[in-house]
Amino acid sequence: MSLKLIVTRDFNHMSDVAAEFLLNDVRQGLARAPMYSMGLATGNTPTGVYDRLVRAANNGTFDAARIRSFNLDEYIGLPGDNAQQRALHPESYSFFMISNLFGRLDKKFAETCVPWGALVDVECLDAELKAHPDSWEARGTDAGTSIVIKASAKSACLRWIRGEILEAYERKIAAAGGIDLQIIGVGQKGHVGFHEAGIPFEDSRMLLVKLDDNTVSNAILDGHFPSRELSPTYAVSMGAELIYRARTVLLLANGERKTDVIAQSLLHTVDCSVPLSYGQRYAENGGNLVYVVDRVAAAKALKESDVLRRRGVVIEDRS
């Protein structure tokens, strides 16, 4: 198993350590190949890493023009009259990436890709799901579910979402040779991207997700949306099977809200009730999984450090 837990002091130290790891991987990757594919996440957790990545790129530490990126997820149902307005909504993940990374680079990445949720009209999606209940099925044991559209769907709109939004994004990643390093965060219930708790791991490459109420509530609590009525309830997302195809997965977490789920993902068996736990299977199958977390988020897991070591987890305490 290749699973390392690096414990840091606080958010800034976590960001320093993670950025150093990422930049080393970029340098090694570009020494082997002409292009490097980076998987990116949104949210507060990776913003410090993106600050450091921008500085490194603008200082010439690496050639940004040899980087392509693929984001984990995007909302469906943001306000806007058309796809362009939805993509540039202040809470869209496209806008987040422009604000925190892409737009700050002196030399731009060769290509930037965010799942194409902005192209989907949520009113049309709702109407088609209601009109064609035999064309899809919901999978999940918790409040969030994966809407699995059948290849034989009678609705042209649903077939288009399956083929041109979900499967096409997976094909684009494959055509790029896969992702060299995928940055992920984790939600309070263990979700990664919008692979919500309870969504099965099997056939979870690209997902159309009906969001968990907890995810919607946290988006409101964190100030992203003013009310439940104005919050998106669908998203497009990489699922665990696709996330953990990356050559390296770098998990970032800090703060008390992540303490329980970090421990669960490392100490409990692999189970879709905690999607982050899929990382154990990934590491057992030869994947390179690195947790970089602050000491608050790591506290509960470290109480069982002997158990972790017996399970093959390498603990590096830099706090």
C-alpha cells in the first residue's frame, strides 16, 4: 500500500507542504513527458495551494503552457439566461477557478476543463426526468443520489446529457492520457467532488448527482447561497472510480469539521457511506495516495496511529 499521512501545523503550513509536493510532481512529470495533466478541486481548502502555484508559475518555476487541467465538478442550475451566464456566475466553479488560479497566471495553461454543467438547463432536466421515469434510475442509500441515465433513454435531452456531458468528459480525460495528480478535498460526510455519501462506487466514473441536503445546507452555511430556494440541487461530478484513476491523489483537509471523516476514511473498511474511504482500495491496488492535513483534522486518526501503521499507512508528522 502507498498511503502517506502528512500532518501539518495549520492551514498555511498545509498549503506550503501540499504545494511543494505538487510542484515536485510537476517537475518530474514534465521531465518525462511534454504535457502534465493536473486534476483540480474547488472550495476554501485548496486556495492556499493555488496561491503558491500561481507564484511558482509566474516566477518561471515551471512552464504553465505545458499544463492542462481537469476539474472535479460543477453545479447544474445556477442562475442565468444561458450557459455563458451560468458559467460566469460568481458561485460557479468555472468562475472560482478563474478567480483563484487560471486568471492569475501570466502564461496560461494549455487547456482548462471544468465539467459542462453550465450547458444543462435545470428546468429541462427536471421536466425530462419527470416525463421519462423509465429512462433513468436513482442510485444511493443516503440523501444524495446518482441519476443514472440509461443508454436506451427515450428522452433526447437525457441521452445528450449522458453522451455529451458525462461520457464526453471522461473521454477527454482519457484522450489526454489520464490525470497525473488529482487534488481533492473532502466534505463533512466524506463526499469527494459531488460523489455524495451512499452513492455506490461501481460505475461511478462521471456522475449526474441530486445533491444531499447536507451539501446544500453547508453551501448556505458557508455563505455561497442565500437560501435553499436559490441553491442548486444538481451537479455534474467525477465519481470515485474516475477520481482515483489519477497516478497520484493528494487529499487536503484542515479544521475540526474534517476530524471525524479523516479518521473514518483511514480506519474503517471501504464503504460508499464514506466515499473518501475508496482511497484505501486505490492505494492497495498500487495508487499513490497522500493525505496532507493539519493536526486538528488529523487528531482523531492519530489516536489510532498504531492501527494506521499496521494497516500500512506511513505517518509523517511535520507539525
